[in-house]
Amino acid sequence: MPVELPGRVLVTGAGGPSGIAVMQSIEGPRLTVLAGDIDPYAAGLYLVPEGQRFILPRGDDPTFCDQLLELCERESVDVVVPTVDQELLPLARDRERYAAAGVTLVLADEQTLAVCLDKWALDARCRTHVRTPRCWLVDASFDPSEPELPVIVKPRSGSGSRGIALLGSHDELAALERDGTLLIQEHLPGPEFSLDVLASASGEVLAVVPRERLKVDSGIAITGRTKRDDELERFGAEVARLIGLTTVANVQVKGAADGAPALLEVNPRFPGTMPLTIAAGIDMPSLAVAEALGGPVPTGPLPFEEIAMVRSFTERFFPFAEIEALRDAARRVASRA
């Protein structure tokens, strides 16, 4: 369902699956899609014409927000859809300056992001309202003999399954660095689901689409299916309420021993497997961008179909000069850092 409204929309993280999914979803006859990434080899840059490709600084670069706003003003951008974790908090903190320049960010507010991007804070926010796995912060007070084995160790902040491991001995727990950057979570034996949640800017939950992650590589589902499940849909809506969601997020849950879902984490951005949710009938990127452009907001809950997906690679071919131009642009951006 392409966006029917006129506008110019910049999607960041064009090298990642979420950025590509958003770009392919929203493209329409009246909409101009611009693609941005730090990497001149990012695949999504080559989904748009040459004049709509841009090299960006890293999200943790102190000049990131300034350079991105300069680009938005120069290119008359109406909406920015950030899909890179490092960009989210800096942009949320700078939202008013972007709004003053006429640029709308499809992005949760700073308070929501701060909770979602800190798994320990998320657990504290949600544990008395929805089921969560037992959780320990690996700091000076951590007792490595306390957790029942095996357990999951993961970074307090991070995404894409980076740094996650299953540990089976208390000696391994005792060897962990106790600087407060790691979490221990109870190991849950049940199936894993990603709940794609769409909320309006006013906080109304419009849709929750559970996806079962059947095969996963580097945190991205390679094979999956959507599943209508009232319990999971209620779970996703409640988590969205608890964190104050006003856009799209991905709520990850896993079944406990008794089969009940428990919260693992929340990714407060478009997920990499968004194409499955779109194919199931809920085009979250188009709905979110249309609202950002001033379009009408549908009434929820929105229906979706049960459908399965497998992923494969695809290729694009073009003159090498197009890559060379973006490599030159990347060098210029790096020189400003």
C-alpha cells in the first residue's frame, strides 16, 4: 500500500533490512523517497535514483543531527524515518529543532526510547504488569551462584543478537565483567515471537501482528510466519501502553515453561522482518509515514492474515561509477567528523 500523499521522505539505515523494507513499502507516484547510510556499499542506496542517495555520518557522531538537518533543509525533506539504533536518541532529543524546520520524525519520544534501549530499565518498567523472565544485572552486587542454569547473558544495550550467549555453569557467570553492562536472563524454552506493534501519534494501538521466528540468522528472521493469537496481541498492546509507544516497535517475547509469553526486549523502530507483516495485510511503514504527512489515521484494531515467509538474496546491476560517487561522498562526510 504505497503512500498516496505527496512528500519527500528520507529513510536512514538503507543498508539494513528494516530500511530497505520501509523504502519499498512507502514508494508511490506522489512520494519521493531518499535513502541515507554511512556505507557507500549499502544495498538500499541503489534502490533510488542517484540524486536521492546520501552518505550520512554515524549516529554516534556529535555532528550527526546537525548534518542530517542540513541535508533535510537542502533537499526539502518532509519526513525522516530513522532505522538505526544509534540515531534514535540523538534525533529524539533534537525533535523540536527538526519540527521548527518543517521535518517530522517517525520516531518514539525520548522517554520511550530510553526505556526500550536499556533492557534493565525495560524490565523494571514492565515486570509488575506483564510476565518477564527473571533478570539479574551483572554489577558489583551480582551473585553468580543465584541464577538457575542455564541462563542467557546479553548486553544491557544492543540489538541484532550481538553479544548474546547461553551459559551453563556458575564458573562462566563468575568470570563475567561486573561493570553493569551485562544482563542475565532466565532461559525460556518456548517458541520465540516478534510482535510488530503500530501505535498512532496519540498512543492508540492500531495493530499487533505476532510473527513466529522459525529460523534466525544474526537476529533477523529468515523463515517465519504470522499468527493470530489473542494472548500475544493483548501482550503486545499492553507493552506498547507501558512504554508510551507512539509509532512502530517490535516486541520480542518467548514462551516460558508453562507456555505463557514473557517479554525479552523491545526494539523501538521498524524491524528487519517488516515485509512479512506488510504481506499479512498491515503496511505499518506506509501508515506511519502517511500520518506523519498529515494523512488520516485508521481505526484499530486492524486485521491481518496468517502467512509464511522465506527470505532469499536478490541482485541489482549498474555502472561502477555510481558506487565510486558514493565512496567519494563518504570520504567527504568522514572529513567533517
